[in-house]
Amino acid sequence: MLRTQTSLSTWSQKIHMKWLVLLGLVAFSECIVKIPLRRVKTMRNAISGKNTLNNILKEHAYRLPQISFRGSNLTHPLRNIRDLFYVGNITIGTPPQEFQVIFDTGSSDLWVASIFCNSSSCAAHVRFRHHQSSTFRPTNKTFRITYGSGRMKGVVVHDTVRIGDLVSTDQPFGLCLKDSGFKGIPFDGILGLSYPNKTFSGAFPIFDKLKNEGAISEPVFAFYLSKDEQEGSVVMFGGVDHRYYEGELNWVPLIEAGDWIIHMDRISMKRTVIACSDGCEALVHTGTSHIEGPGRLVNNIHRLIRTRPFDSKHYVSCFATKYLPSITFIINGIKYPMTARAYIFKDSRGRCYSAFKENTVRTSRETWILGDAFLRRYFSVFDRGNDRIGLAQAV
């Protein structure tokens, strides 16, 4: 429970008045941007041939520390909410105020709701009380962001942010003043883990600030996402715990530094290519639960597994999941199969539906989004030092 101050100091009153004035003058003139995709050069244009790929990896590789993390503060627990969201606690301010956020590789901005956000969706979540923090520092910068159907706009501010024992002082982040499309969402904000060029608030990402200040030993983070269990999922900073995966990590270079987008060879079922026939792009995205792709290809997959569309979802018989074939993603020559149990979800009423979903963001190249449905099966390492992603069979 946060302590409530009975009165404000003169300094706090001035800050409070400055915010009241700012809120009356906010003019959200920035362009609304789309997250998470942008046009990039294709792997085919950048490099060709598996041998060239492997040579690049050898030239730029370093061995990540195999750390047990016992007694350390480099792992941070995540809570699994119905296999749809993975949220972790952070604190902001002095004294600390606690928030549940999604650690999202598809964006770079950290934001939570402000106490001044009075929409019904904001009211249902924890809101930051800036006047209760002695380390709060306002700015006059505003921003807008669009996440699919969700929209929010707010101001950039500074305060102390903690992820476990990792502390970033004077960290810039966004305070949401108005939003839409987030009603019923079981988290208080988003903590982006993509590259600095992906920030649309202009705030320097917290991972980069921690990295630059030497708070983490290596410029990497990793995810282990549990299935069917609330506890057990973790995000790791600064190293990789080998107990969470089997075999070796398979390294895949990014198509271009600046996005967690890799080249995918193809998608197959029963040894037949069903998508990505000429190679495609794949964004490895912890901020979405689905596997998203072009509408016509997703529709073809739904036809092959005989789904029935209803209310934006595609349902199948739960009994049929025992007999549906695996769908295999081939990345850098390595097969990553997903059984029906991995790509079929179950809703709150016990009905089963497909994890495949149409991606409505149009790009010039065939692009897929590998969300939590894929990442529950495959442990993932995001290596900023070498601009690559490591994948291995999760335990």
C-alpha cells in the first residue's frame, strides 16, 4: 500500500500547478504511428546463401555467459494470464509505485497511465501519482502511439524506474493522459525492449540506459514463457540461464539492426509449403499472443485445419487438436515445429480456436509476427551486442 501524503511542499505545489497548466495546453500534433512493423531491406538483398549467414555469425559471435542466476537479480518473474499476456512488476517514483507491464520486443517506449487519465480503461488500472514522487521531473513534450486498435496520447516525464534490483534514475517514460481500446486489458502499461530508433515518444529506452550505465553485464535479454501455469515465466537481463532450454541456441542474424526482425525460409505442413514460399520476414514479438501473417495465407492455414469463423476467431473442435498436424517454421535452415496444442488456444468458455491471426499492417514484403504462441515452445535470446536472436527448445 502506498503512503498518502497529507500535504504538499511548496516545490510539489509548483510542480503540480505546472502540470495542471501543461494538461490544459497539450496539443497532440505528432503523427500517429503504427507499431510494430516498418519496411526494411530483405535478407535476400543483404546477404545470400546459408554459408554466408554462418560466416557472419562466426565473425561476430561471442559466447554468452551460462549463468545460474541463483542469488542474483538478473531474472525477473512474469505472470502468465490465460496464455494471452505475460506481465511483470516494475516500480516508478520515490517512494516506489508498483505497476504490471508487458515486456514488449515490438516497441521501445515505456508508458503507464497518469492520475489525470480519467477514461474508463485508465480508471481500471493503477495510475501514476506524480505528486507523490520526490524524484519526478516533468517535461513539455507530448506524443501519440497506436497499438493495433488501441490508441493513447500523453506526455514524456522523468523519474526513477526499477525492474527488480535494476535501477534507472531519471528515466524518461510516457504518461498516458487519454486512451482508447485498452478496456479490459489486464496490465497497467508497456515496457518496450526494441531498439532506440523504434521509440515514438522520443524517450531513451530503459534497456539502453541500463546497458550504457553498466547495470547489466552483457547487452542481452531472454524470455522463458510457461504454458497453462501462472507462475514460472521469466525475463532475464545480462545473461542466459541454460536450465530453461534444451540443446544449443541457434543464432539468427537480424535483417537489419533496429528491429527484432529475422529472415524465415518457409512455413510447412506435412512437408508441403503453405506460406512464406519465397522466404519472408518474421518479427519475434513478445507483446502479442498470436502468430500473425497476411490474410490470404492465414485463411489458407485455417482452411487446412478446418476452422469455423465466429466473432473474429477461428474455432476448431478441442477433440480434433489430437489429430491436427504440426505446422513447421523453417528459420536459417532449422525446423521449428509447432504441434496443434501449441497453436490452438482455449477461451474462457472452454472452446478451442486458432492462434493464427491476420496482420492488418500492410508491408511490401510478406511479413509474419511470431508471438507468444511460438515463444512458449522456443526459448528466445535477444542479443543487442551482435544484432541477432537465439532460439532453442524450451524445457
